[in-house]
Amino acid sequence: MIFKIVTLFLVVMGVLAMFGKMHWLGGKRLSNVKCRACGRYRIGKGPCPCGKDRRA
């Protein structure tokens, strides 16, 4: 019984990992919120803390 539960858990985690790697689930949106200068993710609408990206 425990073996079935552990196997099912590992299968579900594997499926979730495959869906997480797909870029059509929001990868384009995530690439747009990165700073072009330093590559860090920008949170909010303000400029990046590095000061090199003036995009708002």
C-alpha cells in the first residue's frame, strides 16, 4: 500500500515537473519581466534596482 502511494506521488511530481518546463505556460511573460541589463526579475512597475534599465 505504501509502495503504491509513493509511486503515485513520484509520478505526479514528474508530470508537474514536465509541465513546469514548458515555455508556453507563461515563459514569454516571464522573459518580459527580466531586466535587460542584469537579468534579474523586476517586481512591480518600477525600474530595476541596478539602475541600468530605465523601462517602467
